[in-house]
Amino acid sequence: MVTRIAVAGTHSTGKTTLLDRLETKLRATGLTVARPPGSFAVRAAELGFPKLQQQSPECAEWIIASSTAAVAEATLHADVVLMDRSAIDPMAYYLAALEHSDHEPDPAVVERLSALVAAHTAAYDGLLATVLDPAIPLGPHRDRDLEYRAAVDRYVHDILRNLRIPHQWITGPDDEPAVLDALVTLTTGLVTS
């Protein structure tokens, strides 16, 4: 059985670093680990989809569908698949874009995206959610709009709560060791069963 673990959160909240540490721990147990590309937003922009503050529902839908396909493909050759972006993130970026432009979301669009998010996250064996610490500087090549970044963080947490998606909070470095150890134990148990 392949284990799927994702991390949700706005940009520059330590998602990649957290998964790098988890990957190292999992590989040390002898498990094979796959990391599908986390750059679907970049690819969406290359295709012409509007992103970040202009993100459209179609862009969110494309990112969710593309990452779903990449995760499914990664399960062919790995014991564990680690996802640097969850299905929640594109929807959160879309909702934050609407707020940024003072537009109200279309309830039918929100319902459709919520269904996609719920379907995709149901396949996760573990979901981590980072919490924005505004004191942590933005990484290189990141969007510099701090209000937008904070709105994305808020929407990630709203979606988790509204859709009742099981997850584990990562509020900072102090949370990581216990959470990572628990995930390694969970993963090795699922893979060997």
C-alpha cells in the first residue's frame, strides 16, 4: 500500500523544508519516496492561466487535476508519495485572489472546487498544515504582497475547518520532531500492512 502525505500552506511557511526532513527520515527506514513536482502553479502560468492575485477557478481546477494525476503516477514506483502542495492550496489562492480584488465568490464555483478538494484529500494518509509566521521572511522569487500571503493562510485554515479535513498543525520548528516521528511510524506501519 502506498502512503500519501501532503502539506498545505501559503508560500514561505516551511513546507518544502519540512518534507525534505520527512523524506530523509523515511528513506533512512528503507522506504522509497516520490516527490511529484510542486511547481504546477508555475506550469499553469506558462500555459496562460492567471495566478496569484488574479488566479481563476479554472487555474485552481487545473492545478488540482494535474497534481492528482502526478500523485497517481508517483504511486507506481514508491512506498510513500510526499506532496509539497495539497489540493487545498489552489482553492485558497483563488479565494484570496477574489478577496484581493473585492469580488464575492460564486457559490457554484466554490461548491465545485470544494468537491474536488474533498475528493483529492480523501486519498491522503496524512495532511500537515503550516501556520504563517509573518516574522519569517519570504523566500526568493516569492510574491511580495504580504496581505495576499496572509489571506491565503487564512483561507487554507478556513477550508480545512469548513470541509472538516483531518490534518496536523505545524505551528513552528518545535512541532516538527514529534510530528515527523509520528508520520514515520504511521507510514512504516501502513506500508508493511
